[in-house]
Amino acid sequence: MNQRQLFLNHVGQTSDAPLALEIVKARGSRLWDVAGKEYIDLIGGISVCNVGHCHPKVVDAVQKQAAEYMHIMVYGELLVTPQVAYAKKLVDHLPASLNSVFYTASGSEATEGAMKLAKRATNRTQIIGFKNSYHGSTQGALSIMGSEYWKNAFRPLLPDTLQLEYNSFDDLQYITEQTACVVAETIQAEAGVLKPQNGWLLALRNRCTATGTLLVLDEIQCGFGRNGTLWAFQQFDVVPDILLLGKALGGGMPLGAFVADKKLMDLFTYNPVLGHINTFGGHPVSCAAGLAAFNILTEENLLSAIKEKEALFLYLLQHPVIKAVRSCGLMIAVEFDSFETNKKIIDILVDVNPGNTGVFTDWFLFASNCLRIVPPLVISNEEISLACKSIIRALDRFKG
């Protein structure tokens, strides 16, 4: 039985038609499959591999930490040096009120922890999210997801949740003294790259402050330079009460976190003690990898080229089949008329002739007619040009 059949038979599936590429090597912004075919990776693990696949400094950090120790105790009881070093590095690059890091094993778990902290801090129960928002697939995160399609099969979910319209000033009135927290993506990713407009995020911040509601900003997908600044909220003169991190946080290893003021975070230490715990949050190897990747991001000045690379994508992605292109840094949505068109383009890009370079990309959960471009931030201008030429050729082939 071949590997594909073993994969289909024994690995839990998320769709009835997985792409099932067998990738055997990844470096920088490139992937190679078992047949030796090469692909430009426009996904980067969906904003995970910001400093590229297998960066030598990240690999070295993983190997060194694995040789010292891996798992030693559930999170929070022992002084784990990689956790401490990374937490200090993160808070040194965050506003003063975001000074305490609670590690988790994923972004979904970070969402869950933030929701619990908000309830504990405010003694309120209502949690508000936004339509077409995504914060994870666990039941609490699913409860505030902004799409009924993805939720209905799993009800009942958490009570006392509400979804508002992103960028609606009128909807801010529904945030009241009964609201524990509002959870919002700084940039709505799965909606097809939607940015806050006309001071809306600042108005949201002010409404939360006025009602004593905690503002939770989800930068799981858009953090770590993805949008051209280290944190996306820096572009809107807003500071959240709780920040959600994941994906690129671990430098390619599994890691999530929520960050808040220590006075807030200490509420987990009493009534009850162990108010929030997990086994693998802040895994030493993940923290070592994440710290190495963060140092690469900041010390090698990767952010300075983001806007130039964004502009190059926008310049090259012009074709009659393309309805619109939305971007915020290296988070880009290429809009077509339908999911069917998008899927055909995605399949054409992957299924190139032997010897040619393919392009690996996919679609957005709440904007399935949009092609997703979230490459490693280290992608070169030459790779961008090659990928865009391949996309244009695929569109010509589709149109023809």
C-alpha cells in the first residue's frame, strides 16, 4: 500500500479531497515533493514559517535544546530557561501593559485562555466576536467564530456570545457593561484580508474602555511582521488588553500564547489555584525555536522589505480574471468570481509539468473565491516574480 493510501486510511482527514502532496524537503520559500518536483511556497504553513523553512539558526536552536531537555513538567511549575528568555524578548517588543506571557500549545488554546481570563477579571459572561472571524476550532473559539456554516454541526456551544459586523460603528453599541471581552482579529484574515477602516479599531478600543470590557486582539495569523510592522495593532494606534499569538510564534514549532498585564494574569493563581494550566504550552524546544526565529526577524531587518514585496505582488497580479486584490503587507487575497474558478487555478498551479516549478497556495475559509498568498517573509523578489508569472499563466490557461 502506497503512502497516499496509508495517509487516507490512517490519518484523520479534514476534507474528502485532500491535496495529499508528499513533501520531503523544505528550505526558505521552496518545497520539494517525493518525485523531486519543486514548488514556491506562498503559504508558509499559513503564516507559520515567517523566517523561511529550516532556517539554519532555528534548526540549530532546536537541536541544541533537544539535546539538553525536552518535556520535563506541566507548564508553570519549573523555571524553564527557553520560556523565560523568549517571554522577556517578546515583552521587550510590546507595549508596557503587555508584560506577562502565558504559553499554550496552539493559537486556539490561546483564545481559550484569554476568554477564561476575561471572565475571571470582569466577573461577566458575554463574549463578543465578529462575523467572518476565525480564532480556532476548539469549542470556546468555535463559539465566537463568525460563521454559522462552520458552527451548526457542533451545537450546543457556549451561551452568551454575540457576533457583530467588522468595521460597523453602529454595532459597537452592543458592547455593554455585561460584556467580558471583545475578540477581534486586527486584520481579518480568513475573511479575505479585511482591514479596519476609518478609525473603527480605535472606536472599538474606546467603547471597550468605556464599558469596562477587555479588548482581545488576535494576531495569531497577522503578527510577527506579516503586515509590515512587528504587530499589526501598531498601525492603528491601539493597544489591546490581551494579545493572542500563535503560528509564527514558534518559528515552525507548535506554540501559542496570550499576553496581558501581570495584574490580570495573576488572577489565574488563586480562587482557584491553577486557574489555567496545560501540559505542553511553552515546550522548551518550541520556545527555543521561536526565540531564534524572533531574533532573525528583528536582527536581520526582514520587516524593511515587506512593503516593497507587497507592492511587487500587486504590480504583477493584474489579469482580467482577477476581480480584486486586497493586501496588508504579505497577507494578500486574490479575488475571483467563484470558489470553482479559484480551485481550478490552485490545482493548475500545483499540477505543473515535470521539471517546471509549481506554486503552492490555497483559499480562505470565509472567502473561498480568494486565492491566499501568505509566503515566508524571506521570499525573494525573484521568487515573487516567478510565482506571479505562474499565476498569470494559469489564468491565461483557465481563460483559454
